[in-house]
Amino acid sequence: MRAVLLLLAVLPFSTAAAESDPATGLIKKPGWEHVRVHCGGCHSHALVTSQRADRQTWLDIIRWMQATQNLWQFQPEVETQILDYLAANYPPQPNRRRAPIPQGLMPGTDPGVQ
């Protein structure tokens, strides 16, 4: 009985903190290797770990990088694993992201158009 109580007392602490990769800071959960390889090829992993978004916003970010930053297309199963990982491990948090920049303030647009 005492061993069971000890196990129950220790269990929440042993599973609460997810292991992070010391080189990248990425949480080591399924899909993290794809993020390490595909995202870290162009920018710091700290950029990824500092962001928070839902699955659709992560997909929008990927599509934007593909359209404007020469990010390559992913195999569908790889993209699914990346999105699953990002949405699960870096979800939205209140007051973490700034509001989107109005279209008229984006580079290459007419500032008078909104």
C-alpha cells in the first residue's frame, strides 16, 4: 500500500515536464524530428518555440512561407505530423501573439488601401 501511495505521489511529477531537445529546445514528442529538420533548415528553432497557434494558423504560416519564403512542399503525411506536433505542443495562449498586420501596411502594398 505504501509503495502504491508513493508511486501515485511521484507519477504526476515524472510526466508533467515534457523532455526537450537540448540542442533545439523543441519538445520531444511525436513529430518533433520533422520540425527540427524542416523548420530549422531556414531559421532558429527558438522562432518556432516562441510562437503559439492553433492548427489552422500553423497551416496558414506554412502556406505563407511556401508562397513567399521558398519553403518546399511537404509530403502530405509529413505535413500532417508537423501540424499535429505544432498544434499539440505550441497551442495558442492568451496574449501571446500580436494582432495581424492590416493588409494596407504589408510591404509592397499601397498604404492608402485597407
